[in-house]
Amino acid sequence: MSYLEQWARAFGWTLGIEWVVAGFVLGAVAGALPRRMLAVLLAQCLSHPAVWFILPELGLPRVPYLLVAESWALLSEWLLYSLIFPNIGWRRSLLAATAANAASYLLGLCLVP
């Protein structure tokens, strides 16, 4: 399987997991379900390609890479949720980004052989 195919598979799993988790945490207060799902899709389009295609070019060892990559994902998604849903406050946006990224990272560890 090519690197691009691996990324596409990981993107699909991540998106599915984060749709469920972030969609739930953002809640109805953030708006209708399709709007929340679109926000999660946009967040993944912002964070995921950078984690797979840009950050590896830094040549960091595994642990520092994971810290940078997960920090980027968390902060970029938190910012995006805060901008799209200003009425829910920064705490709920942060909780949604944190819970979604934790779930996708931990489930990813379980799903990848």
C-alpha cells in the first residue's frame, strides 16, 4: 500500500471517529448536525494533511514528532471550532478538539497493526 493510500485510510478513520466525538461534544448548541459534521471535515482537512505530509519533513524522532503533530492537530482544530461556533465558547471548542483527537489517536493505536 502506498503512503498516499495509507494516509487516505487514516484520514477516513480519523474523520469517522472525530465526527462522532466532536459532533457529540459540540452538541446541538453548536447548530444542526450537518453543520457540525462539516466543521469536523474542515478541521480534518486543515490538520490531517499537515500531520502526514508536512511535519514528517522536520525529521524529528518519534516522541517529539508526536508532540508537535498532536499539538498542531489540537490547536488548529480548536481554533477552527472557535471561529465556526463562537457562541459555544472556547472551553467547549477546546474540549471538542481534545476529546476528538484523543479518541482518534487512541483508537488509531488499536486499529493499526
